[in-house]
Amino acid sequence: MQPTNPLSDNAERKLRVLYADDVPELREVVRIMLMRDGHQVEIVPDGALAWERIKTHPNDYDLLITDHHMPQMNGLDLVRHTRTLPYSGKIMVFSSEISNEVQEKYQQLSVDLVLPKPIYKNMLFKALDAMFGEGHIRPNPSA
């Protein structure tokens, strides 16, 4: 029996996203953008809560999105911890500023993509298309 791809047909093309960011307004904007595109989104205000969720259920998420600068646990530590799990999903980092040294650390941890803040809808969906295939879900391409 072949493993199922969460994007293999329209009924199963929804991504299960865990998004950690300490900025409430940004969490809400990204949550709305992703949900309007048909994805299931769980949001948390810091890396420590994201770590609690993902370590308990690493196979419940197709995509982990994390801010870099957060209280409790930053994005780099969250990614570092996540890489100790049997997590097979993708990881995207949002940040308003990352030094070359930190960028290199994310690369060493095989982060799929780092996007600069602010995050715009077209930028986010192009990133999802690059990571999960063009038209990753988009039942309504104009959405």
C-alpha cells in the first residue's frame, strides 16, 4: 500500500498547518488567508506552545510556520527541537530580520523556506506552490 499524499486529490488537498507567531494581528491575517484557501490552521503565540503541539502529534501537521523572534522559544529552537521528531512535514520561517549566521543555521536544519516579513498573500501562496506543487489546493483560483 502506497502512502497517501495530502495533496493527491481535491478531497485530500487541504494542508494541516501549525503557525507560531507572537504578533496577534499577523497570526490572524495569515490564519484567514490560509483558511480561505481551504487549509486547516492552528495558531499559537510562541514557539514553546508550538513545540508542545508538534512533539505530541508530529504527524498531525503538513506545514510548520514559525516566526523567528518569539518569547519562550524562538523559531530556531523550535525548528531544532522539531528536527528531533519523526516530523515529515515542511517548515517555513517568517522573520523581519535574520542575520546571515542565523539564516545559515536554518539552512543546516533543512528549513524549506525563509520568507521576510511583512507577508503578502501572493508571496505566501507562491511559497506554498513551490513547496507543495502549483495549485496546492486552490479550489477557487481567484481566491
